[in-house]
Amino acid sequence: MPASSLLDILLVEDDPGDIRLIKEMLREAPMRTNVSVAKDGMQALAWLKRTGSFAHAPRPDLVLLDLNLPKLNGQDVLEEMKHDAELSQIPVVVLTTSSREQDIATTLSGGAATYLMKRLDLETFLLALERLGR
């Protein structure tokens, strides 16, 4: 992706501290980003499907998805995305505190591009974004 391109990111996260941290990390990214936030799984799907108040929302180039969300969990959001012809093409990076092997296996087999632990360092986060950009 050229450095001048704008990467539209939908961050699906309910923790205000994590939202702030991830936005700060994205400001350090080599690419320009536009970050929108959905605070639960239902809001994320409304955004992605452009329904209700999100009818004119930009289609994200990337989704950063927490697994532990209110209303609809991240696994269900991922499954819904991967079963929708339009949404299935959007890469999904799962960000979570879970290190359970079962969560990792389920997430990756469910179609996530990668799985990153929260509280990761800036360099690891930016390298993962760079790989996805390629």
C-alpha cells in the first residue's frame, strides 16, 4: 500500500483504555489511517453492513476485532463476516487477552488474518499491520 494511501480501520473494542492505546499505536504506523470505533458486536455488524445510522459509513480496509465484546462476541462477528460475500474480503486482526490454544485455533480457522495479544509492543503491532498491507 503506498505511503500516501489512507487505510480505513474499524476497531471493534469496548475498553476505553485499549481504544486509546490502539489509536496511539496506529498514529505511529508508516501508513495514514482513519480509525472508526464500534463498541460492541452488534454495532460492528451494523457498521459493516451499513444499516441504520451507519448507512453511509466507510467500508473498512481492515477490522481490528476484540473477542470479548458485549451484545455479540468477536467470534460471532468474525463468523458473520466470513459468511457474507462482501464482508469476507475484509482482513480481520483479532486483538485479545486470551492466550488459550482453542481461542487461537478457532479464530484462525474462522478466517482471521492473524491473532495478536493485547498489550503487545508497538513494533510487533506495526510489523503485523505492515505484513497485512502487503
